[in-house]
Amino acid sequence: MRKFIAAIMCFGLIFAASSQKKQTIRFATWDSEETLDIQQRIVDRFNEKNPDLQVVLEAYGDDFDTKLATGFGAGDAPDVMYMWNYAHYKDGLEPLDSWVSKEPASFKGDFYKGLLDYNSIAGKLLGLPIGYTTHVVYYNKDLFDKAGVPYPKGDWTWDELLATAKKVANPSQKIYGFAFQQEPDPYDFEHYLWNVGVSYLGPEGSFKNGFKDPKVVALLTKMQNAIKEGYAISVEGSGSREMRTGKLAMFINGSWSIPSLKEANVNFGLAKMPSAEKGKKSISVISVSGIAMYNKSKNKDAAWRFMKFWVSPEANIMRLDHELPVLHSVVEKEKLTTDPMKALFYEMLEQSEGYVSTSYKVKDWATLSDTISQSLQQIFNPSILASPAKVLEGLK
């Protein structure tokens, strides 16, 4: 009889547990197509390992910012979300420092420090890194070989890059040595200023001591002269399209260009960003994606469990073919620092530590960005090519 009662009680406990409603976590992403399939597999894996939780993937795609802003405005944002624009959304995000402090020291220590800096505002950690890219120089080996010019090696300067571009170019055949963007992204463009020792706002927080610095004017003039002399070209995109057609020897971009160049069977290599002076390390802006928590979420403990899984070595490896891992342990295990295509992005990451975009430091980056963008367009648009000195002098 006692065994029968015990069995009934055990069945009752199992039934009660199975009938409990799972705690649901909403997770918003901007990914689509193939990468979205990978994300769904990671979500499914988490749900399988955590039967008490149910993560629902919300794919916003190109409408990510619109839908996210609507959710924040209505007080109904997803519990967890992909994040890059911390300056804009910071007031709605949960500071993660106290959550991280509860984890073993190895949890935070496994991330590259430079990536944690790009997920922080005013010293507060607002997101965990999930993917990144630094910028490098792409070069077309076939065009270098045809011109009899050695491939770039090691550290080099802007003067050396432009001199190399001039040697490889053949304007009569519409082959150009280097590509500048007609409409440079102000976020990315700041690393050119860092490489001459300043930032947009300079140490005193003004254009006068940053963007209008004589060293910046000199660099922009040098860049523009390469276009005027015909051995460099100003393009609408990054330069990847022109390299795929065999008409461009070099351009600068993040790791995003690798798949399309491989698909087009371009024989290309990678080189470090140029610096302003010989012997100085070059610096790259870091384009980083993170994962953040809504500060009004009613499921914060569950959200944190999911976030930890999303940045875990297991999840990093599941995304390996589509983004650069952010954990030292995964990079070491997968031998990425010796990978012929990926190693350089990690070199640039480590030597760019300590530099963070102005967008993380000012209140109204959107307005500042528009001002910078309009200035750069006047300088690099081939139908304008306005004097850099005059353009920057007119800024307030």
C-alpha cells in the first residue's frame, strides 16, 4: 500500500512539473536567410538543454531598428536583443556588470578586452560581444603580379600604400591602385584620424582640436590628390565590386568582403591598415555586434542564462563560418591566429585596444555623424572634390 501511495505521489509531482508553463524569453535579431537558420539552431539547442525555458526568436531583418525603437517606446521590447547602437539605446538596456561579477573570473577574461570596451558606455557594460571585425587592406595578387610589384608585408604607411597604388595602377586600362569611398561611414572613418594621432573631437572635445587638425587636413588632401592624379578611384561601395571585376588593386574593409571575393575566385591577399608614420602601429575601428538585455524585462534571470549560452564557446563555434569568434579560448582551439585569412583581423584587434569610437562618447552622435558625413562626401565625391582645408575650416 505504501509503495502504491508513493507511486501516486511521484506521478503527481511529475504531472505538476510537466504542466507548469515554461518561462518565455523573446530574442530579437537583425539576421536573415542563412545566418538566421544558424541562430535558430542555437536557440533550439538552448531550449533543448533548458526545458524550463522557451526562447522565441524574433527576426526583424532590415526593420530591426524600427521595430526595436517601437518596442522600447511602448515598454514592450524583447527580453534579449542583438545590439550595436549602444549610444542610442543605452537608457533602455540593463547594465551587466553585476551579472558578470557573479560569474567566475574566467567568464569575462575569455573575451577580448577591446570588444568589451565597444559594448560599454560611460564605464558600464551594456552588452556581451558576439562577433566583430576590424579593417584590413585587401589586395589583388594578379594585378600586383602583372605590374611586377611585391605584395605588401608587415607594417606600412599611407605614403607607402599610395606609392604602391601608383605603381600597380594602369589608368589607360581603367585599372586603379586604390579605392576611396564616396560616402565614407563616419563611424569607420575615424580610424584614419587615430592613425595620425587625433579623434573627431580631439582632447578638448571640439572639431578644432580633432577633425580640423592640420594632420587630418594633410591626410585628406593626400588621399584626394590620389584621386585627382588618376591612380585611385572614388567608389560608391567599399571597392569589393571593382576588385571582383579585375579593375582594382586595393581597398580597405572589414571581413565582410571575404565571401564575395572567394565566390568570384579573386586571387587576393590581406595586409595591415597603414599608419601615418613608419614604426608606429596602425589602428582599426572595431565593428562589433553584441547581445543586450532589456532593463524592464520581467525575466532577467532567464534572460541572463540565455545570454551566457549565446556567448559560450559552443555557440561561438556554431557561428564560426559566419563571424569571427570573440573568445580567446575558441580562437586558440580553432587556431585562428595562424589562419591565412582570419589571423590579421585578430592582430588588428589587439593593437587597436584602447581606441573606441566617438559614437560611444557623445550624447548626440546622430547629428555629429551627419555633419562629418556631409563633409567627407564633399571631399571624396568625384563630381565635387572640394578642398579638404576649406571644407573642414567651415565646420563649427
